[in-house]
Amino acid sequence: MKGWNVPPYLYPAHLGSEFSMEAPRPSLAIENLWKRYDGKPAVEGLSLAVRPGEVFGLIGPNGAGKTTTLKIVVGLLRQDYGRVVLDGHDVSGQPYDYKAAIGYLPEATTLPDYLSGLEFLTFVGRLREVPRAVLEARIADLLRRLDLDGRKRDLIVTYSKGMRQKMAFAASVLHEPSLLILDEPLIGVDPAGQYAIKEEARKVTRRGGSVIVSTHMLDTAEKLCDRIAVMHRGRIAAMGTLAELRSTAQAGAGATLEDVFLRLTEEAGQPAPPEAPRRILLGRKR
């Protein structure tokens, strides 16, 4: 595969066909990623690939390593070992340039309280070097679809939690990124706002980009995501389409993602069975 050196450890069968040499190059590949905090493992040997044109879900219990993984991808944390490859390029070799193609909505957003919504998005757009004429139209469109237009000149300090979340989302997609990373994007957002966020995420995939969504809202993940990785204790417990996850979990065809998730994480959390004691055969004395 040109421009992408695939190490041999990315070929175990459970990782799926995205790592075969015939598959198109992933928009994002995470290869054998490790991260520890004070000696305690947060991510252990994680490998996955996100394909162009798909919404990829990352689900797991609290403390599974989802947010740590996403922070490493966007450059907020440094891994202990492993690679992050974006569009065929190892991001450790160009730690700044690749971020121009990424949009990121963190789990906990912090916005400048004493800017208006319009001022904030204009500031973000200029940082992203969006042309002025394009920026004005883009801001107007996002504010309208996220139902923020009527409050665009109000200070952000007066916004509700849901309004702040929608404003932060607008900032993450303002420059039309090719890779959109969303960490719990729908918390506190009203149903109409949730619909608008999901539609904007789908727009990214329709133009050939990719979306990664980390969420505890399993019903949303089931409807929105093309493929899903279930994380548990820093590792991938299973990965694939919902049908493939059902098969892995040995669940029925009508099983929901919640059913599958509970079964997979329960199995992943089971301690390994103890080894049977070995018999020591002593020869008889003659």
C-alpha cells in the first residue's frame, strides 16, 4: 500500500478486513497504542482503523480508555508507544500540520464567556484560515441549523449548557474537517439539536470524510455508526458492524447494541480461568 507501511501486528483476524492490503487506505489508523498514568494502564495495545466515508463509534464503560485514545489522536496527550497515522502520514513526524484537517469536540467544553457566539465563531474561523466570504455564510448556516441564530449576539456566559454544547460543536465543524472527532457530543442537547448534530456528522462522511464518536448513548450509536469498537480496560473487546458484534457476542439477530455491549463487556471482564495443576510423575525407586 503506497504511503502506508502496515506493520505485521495489524493483521490479527479480529481487527477485520480494513487492514488487508486490498482495502483502501484508512483515513485514520491507530497502531498498537499504549498509554499509562502513574504506571496504571489506560490504553493497552489498541489498534483500529477508520475508513473514509464512515461514522465510527467508540463505546465502553467509564475508564475504558476512550477519551485518552481521542486525546492522543488530536495531540493533547502523548502516547507511550504506538503510532497514529492520519491519511497515510505518521502524525508524530508532523505534529502540527495534520490538525488543520481535524475537528474536535471534547467531552468537557470550555468557551470564552465574554465573547458573543458570533464573535467566537468568527475568531475560530479566522484561526482556521477560512476565507471571509465563506466564513460568513458558513457561520450563518450553522447558527440557523443549530437554532442559535437568535442568540448569536448574546454573550456566551448567558447560554445554557445545551447551547454551549451546540456552539462548541459549530466551532468543531466550521472549517469542514476531513476527520471529525466527537466525545459525548449530545449531552445536554435538545432533540432538535441532536438531530442537527447527527446530520452535520453525516455531511462530513458524504463528502468523503470520517467521523469518530465516543458516547454512552448506545441507542444513538446504534443508529448513527457504521461500525463500532467496544473498549474495555484499555483494549478492544470487539469491533465491527452491529451484525458482526451480535455474532461475536453470540446474541440473536434482534439484540440491541445495549444487549451486545453488556454481554461483551461482561465477558471481557471475566478473570482468566486458573490453570489446572500439573501432575508431577515421580518414577518408582527400584
